[in-house]
Amino acid sequence: MTKLKIPEMSCGHCKSAIEKAVASVDSNAEVNVDLENRTVSITSSVDDAALIEAIKSEGYESAPA
């Protein structure tokens, strides 16, 4: 499991954009978003770098939490 901190994530739109970004690289990924703590937990067969890059393509910087 990958846990990422996404400081700019603050609303339902952000959540949807991040879920969409992860699905674009792994449609079978499980994504759990915690808006209050601004973290995302992702269970995926794709490596962390690809997940971070996909999230970045939606305009969100992320870092390991």
C-alpha cells in the first residue's frame, strides 16, 4: 500500500480528480481518501512513481506520508 500526503487536496472535486488520476494508471486500484488529513492510501500493482506522476498530471503535488 502507498500512502501519500497531498497538501492541496481540500474538497470533493479534488478527491474525484485524484481517484480519476489513479484509475488512469491502474483501473483496479483501491483508493481511500482522507480529506481531513489530506492523505490518500492506494492499493495498487503500479509503482509509487507512476502513481505520483499520475496525480501530478491532475495538478496535485504529493509526497510519501
